[in-house]
Amino acid sequence: MALSIIESCVNCWACEPICPSQAIFEARPHFIIDPKKCTECEGDHADPQCASICPIEGAILDALGEAVNAPGSLTGIPPHRMEAALAEIQAR
Amino acid sequence: MEMKILGQEESAAKSGCAASSCGSNDDQLSHLPDHIREKVHNHPCYSEEAHHYFARMHVAVAPACNIQCHYCNRKYDCANESRPGVVSELLTPEQAIKKTLAVAAEIPQMTVLGIAGPGDPLANPERTFATFRALSEQAPDIKLCVSTNGLALPDCVDELAKHNIDHVTITINCVDPEVGAKIYPWIFWENRRIRGKKAAKILIERQQKGLEMLTERGILVKVNSVMIPGVNDEHLKEVSRIVKAKGAFLHNVMPLIAEAEHGTFYGIMGQRSPSSAELQALQDACAGDMNMMRHCRQCRADAVGLLGEDRGDEFTLDKIEEMNIDYSEAMKHRAEVHAKIEEELTRKNAEKAAAKQGTQFVSLSSLMPAKATRPVLMAVATSGGGMINQHFGHAREFLVYEASATGVRFIGHRKTDLYCSGNDTCGDGDSVLAQTIRALEGCEAVLCSKIGYEPWGMLEDAGIVPNGEHAMEPIEEAVAAVYREMLESGALDAPREEAKQATA
């Protein structure tokens, strides 16, 4: 059982110091979680810490490869509004 | 090297006083006790007067954040952008220290080093305090300051006091969790992500506690607020009263910056920014309770230079890597430059005092009509020295003054490039001229040294009278003269809207 960080990570450092297992490392192009060390915070905290502070939706995946923070769950922007805005900007 | 520094000194002296507001409005700080004025008189962000002479820099060492604000997008980084939270190059504390020493040596007018992001400095305590610790030892002639959302502030106050950080800015957008829930979607607190009103309540309590702890220790606190129309605009009057009562010395109400291309909640959801008139009205309403700051340029988290300018490009990592800085030598030169500036400021203040007693004050007031007439906003193009001395087309910003029966006062500044210097590749393709004219909304005249034929016509169509007749005259006197001309021509008899129709 381990979480993972994917390329949408913006390298903001928020997760690294709060991991109770020191499983998170600075790396390029983005931070990585050592799957051997990650415990998903079981026994330490109610919620996985990295996924609780990460500001980027979809940047952290659970053991099944699902986004812990779904689109719209952190910014409050409904995904269809975000898509419409992106399409509108691209059309300019 | 020496030549270069001398050259910079010269150009700084030339840029001198962009707003002659530092003549008329520096009593912004005059009610403060002497020990506070002593601390802020050479801080470009806090003193209306100092910002024309002293420079500041921000180092981007603090990427992590512990809250989300609806006006911020953590993914964003565009070099064209100039606004808080935006930064191009994240620095380690070691790099930040080196960069600060390099800038301090090259730009001796730099007196203030701030850490403001791109995340929250106190959510990155190790990186932030490593930077402060080294700089307070190696460069004792640089003032240190920090901006924070306040969530971690109470835990950091003792550490802040240790490093001789006497200026802290807290962004306080609300004191009511109902309002806060519309601004902050979540906070990270005691190992959990907390949302909604509960989150806002915790954040507000922590901000207020931090404010009280800082003022108890004699650390200066400025409060920043983002004005969000329909969300916290009315509420900010109460915020202003409360933070003043708790000892904040300055309140800086800034307009929301929200565009869809920023990808922020407010930008995408179409939350509008306040108009210049709305911002001014709120600043005036808060001014009864609080010293208001009107010259904030909302700079980037890695800005370098005088307020409103950014020389960050001269100090990128690869460039500072090649610089060899002898800081003890630089400090001597810095002290000389600072002494010269102080000398000039003292001289200017003396001249101002003399002028007030002499004819200038009388002539200004005698220009003013006896009966009450409506106030008029005028925009001024200036490149410094308190004079009308800039071509309309060269102005990157305009200073706005209000003329009324009681005199002339500085209101604020309007940017013409609207936070973005990219041309065709970003933005909505509006012509720069059309944007400039929109930025001058509410002004009835624009005073500049010269102006081209095309903008002249467009300004007139927009109900703004271009005026190049006062080139090289002092700003306040010219504004007063134009006001008198308007009075004599009958332009002040009609309310603004009718006047506009009459000229159209």
C-alpha cells in the first residue's frame, strides 16, 4: 500500500516535511514517494498527510492509481467550468 | 564595478520622487509614535516618501502553503505576470542569501529584504528562518520582513522576534467565518485538511492571535486585505476597525486580480475586480479608522528594485553565481549612499516646511474656489521629481490626484499594462491604448508633457480631457490650475456624466 506523486506535481515542498515516514524525496521533474517507505500514514494520522496538504488536484494517486483529490475538490472550480474557460482561452 | 554603482546611484536619484504625493501625503504616517516612524521612514513599502528613494527585494524561498485562497493558483508561473504569488525561480536559502548580498552590493538603495512566497513563508519555517538567520548576521544593514496568511504565525512569533524582524505583514481578508468560507476553500491544520466555515474560523482566530502577539512584542504589523466585490468589500471596514484597535499600524486594501487565464477560482468563476473608484471609496471609508496605504504596486514574490520596477533579470541564479561580493566593503558604500539619501530627504522636508509657511501654501489655497464645488480626478504622467514630465505614450502608470475645494490630494496609481507585459500572445488582444483609457476611468483630465494625435481623440471621446500645457510644472500646482480652469469654464457646474455628454 503506497501513494504516488505524478507529473502534475508543482514541486512546492509542502508534503516533504510532513511525511511521518520520510518517504517523500525531492526529484526532477517532480517529487517522488518511496513505495517501500510509504505507509499511507496508517498508525500515524487519520488521513495521508501528503494528500491532505497537496494543493494540486490529481497530483497524488492512491494504491489503485486513483486521484486522492478529484478535479474540483480543492479549488472548488466545477470541472465543466474549468474546461469551458480553457476552451475559451484557447479560442482567442 | 565602482562606475556601475555610481551610474545606478545617479539613475536612482533621477527617478527620485515619482509622486509629489510624498510632499502632500506623507502625513499618512505622521500620527505614528516616533519610534515607529524611525523604523518605517526608509522602508519603501511602508512609507510613501521612502519608496521613491529606497528599494526592496523579495526572495522566493518559501514554496509551500498551508491554505488555499480563491485568488491564488499554485500552478501558475508566467514571467509576463507581475502580481503577488508569482515567481520564476525558486531559491534555496543559500542561493537567497547570495542573491540578497549581490543585490545589496549592486543596488545600495536596497534597504529591505522580504520573504513573501510564492507560498506562505511561515509554512516553510526552516527555509525562511535559515535565510533570515544568515542575513541578520551577515548583513545587519538590511531590514528583514515577512508576509504571511497568519495560520502558522502564533507559533513563529518568538522566532521572528529573535531575528530582529520588525516588520510583519498579515493578509487579513475577513473577521467573519461566513465571509471567510467564500474566500478560503480549505486550510491544512493539525494534520487534516479542513474546509468551509470551520476552516475560516480557525484561520481568523490564528490571524488575530498572531496580530496581538506581534504588537505586544513591539513588532510592526501591516495588514493587507484583498478587496473582493460582493464578498468582503463592505466587511473590510469592520476589519480595518478591528486590526487598528489591535495595534496594526497600516492597512493596505488592494484590488482583487482575477482573470480566467490565471486559472484561479475567482478568475474562472467570473468574480469581478473592483473598479478604481470602488477601491478608492473603500480606502476612504477605512481611512477614518486607519492609516491607509495607497501606493502599493502589488509586486511579484521575487521582485527586485524600486517599487513599481523589477530588476530581477539582472540577478538570476547563473548571474549571481559569477559575482564575487565583498559585503563588508559593500556595506561601507551602502552607508554612504544611505547618508546621502537621508540628507536629501531632510533637505526636501525643510524646503517643504518653509514652502508651507511661505507663499506656496497660500497660492495653492487661493487658487481654490470659495464655494463648494465637486471634486475632480485627474491623471498625471510623470517620470519623477514631482513634475509633469512624461509623454502620454511612455507612461507605464499614471498617478491619480483628486482636486476639490479643499485642495489637491494623491489618490493612487493606475497601471496601464494591467499586470501583464505580454503583447499578442496573451490577453484579449485589446489595444494598449484602449486598455490605458479604460484604466483612466473616472478621471476627467490627463496631464502629460506631450501626447499624440490618436490618443488625444480617443481620450476626448472617452470624456477625458488631454492636457499638455503644464509640462515641466510641479504636479499639485498644475492640477490646481487645471481645476481652476474647469471652474472658470463652467465645467464644474454640471455633474460628471453631463459634462461627458457635452464634450462627446
